[in-house]
Amino acid sequence: MTASTVLFGCMAVCIRLASEQLHAFEIAFFRNFFGFVFILPMLFRHGPGILRTNKLPLYLMRCLIGIVSMLAGFWAIVHLPLAQAIALSYSTPLFVTIGAVLVLGEIVRARRWSAVLVGFLGVLVIVRPGSDAFTAGSLVAVLAAVASASVAISIKFLSRTEHPDAIVLYTTMLWVPMSLVPALFFWETPVGITWLWIVLAGFLGTTAHMCWTRALKLGDASMLTPISFLQILVVAVFGWFLFDEALDRWTVLGAAIVFGSNVYIARRESQLARQAVTDPEISPETPSPR
């Protein structure tokens, strides 16, 4: 999990460095293209049979929403201070909780709703609507979080019947042509060291995702979630060193509030999952004593 967190942070730095020449949408395409190149060994290992599915429409919908999330997220990384863009991305689990209720029919009661409300308070602290620090870029970062939450909900549907590696492969393959379309409107052939940044973005993003998946398989989500906060520290250091960005105290405070609510939600869901193992009548979708 630590490796995943650091690698995702370094990917964000590469995106910012590549943006000195390329538009965020073109960077997103190259991240997907090189990510697909680095994930090809997985396809060779499983063989083409892993791609057999009757859920292609759901894959397409999941990838379309995912592209919106990626384009908005990359745009935020390019146009906002790195630490602020990453901090706002931590609001995704808050929207996942809401989506789980509306779409999956999960039952969330007082304690987790309270954590969600506290988390949104943290988002407001970061964004600070009505102040001179408020920008439209903050709303784009929140849009990325909302779309990312929708992707998480769709993955819950797919994971019921689809192999996890198939989800990763289909997503990567479909994202390449989908991200190419908006990139063409801003196309500029990369030159010089920009090639290094976009290749690294693809490699780091793919490797980080694999580390993250492996971490969740090996350890409890509630234990691993706090480690992800390290990403803000990574991008804050690089932001100060490379881009002369000071770490805003409101971003730190808001990120801490959002992070705290995420940790509580993760721990609560972990407790419900353990209860479901010992008592089949209790599950994350079933009310239990709070």
C-alpha cells in the first residue's frame, strides 16, 4: 500500500511535468496508451479467454464514466496546486457511500452518515466557496471524485461475475481509444524529455494500481486506508521543490477532516464484513447495532 501511494503521487508529478508542453487530455491518452503496453503481459498470462463476457455494455458505461473522472482529475492536477488536487480526490469514498445507498440498496445508518457529513465539511474547508481562493478548478476536482465514485459502484456490479484481471484489462483497452478522441482536439507531438514523463506516468499508474489491488488482497482495508494519506505528503514535497507551491493550511486542515471520515467509514465497513463472516444474518447491506 505504501508503494502504491508513493507511485500514485509520483504519477501526479509526472503529469504536471508533462503539462509544460502537453494538454491534460493528451497526457491522459498517453497515460492510458503506455499503461496498456505495460499491462499486456497480464493478457498473455491469462490468454484471450479471460476477455469472454456478456457484460460488454456495462464495461462500456464504466469506462465512459472513468474517462470523465480521469480527464477531470488530470485537468485538476495540471491547474490546481498538487496537494489541493490530491486532497479533493479523497472525497471519492464519501460519494461511494451515497451511491451504494442509491444504486446498490445498501443500508447506511447514523454513524456512517455522520462521517459522510463531516467529510463534506472537510471538502468545503479545502474549496472555501465565497473566498478569493475559490476557483472553478476545485469544482472540476470534485467532479472527478464524483465520477470516480460512480466507477467504484460499477466495479462492484462487475466484480460479482467478472474476473478482477478481466476488469483491469477491459478498462485499459477501452480507455485508449476513448481518451484519444478528446486528445485529438489538443494534439501536439511530444518532444524531448516530455516523452519520459508520459511513459513514466503510464508505468507508475499501472504499477501503482497493481500494488493497490495486491494490498487490498493481503490486508484489511481499514488498516491500509491511513497509509494513503502519505500521497499528500509526497506531492506536497514535490510541489514545493519543483513548482514552488506552498502547502496551504486550509488544504491540510480540510484533507485531515476528509481523511478522518474516510478512515472511520473504512473501519465501519470492515467491522460489518467481519460480523457477516461470524453471523450470516449480518452483512454490510443489513442494519446492525451501531
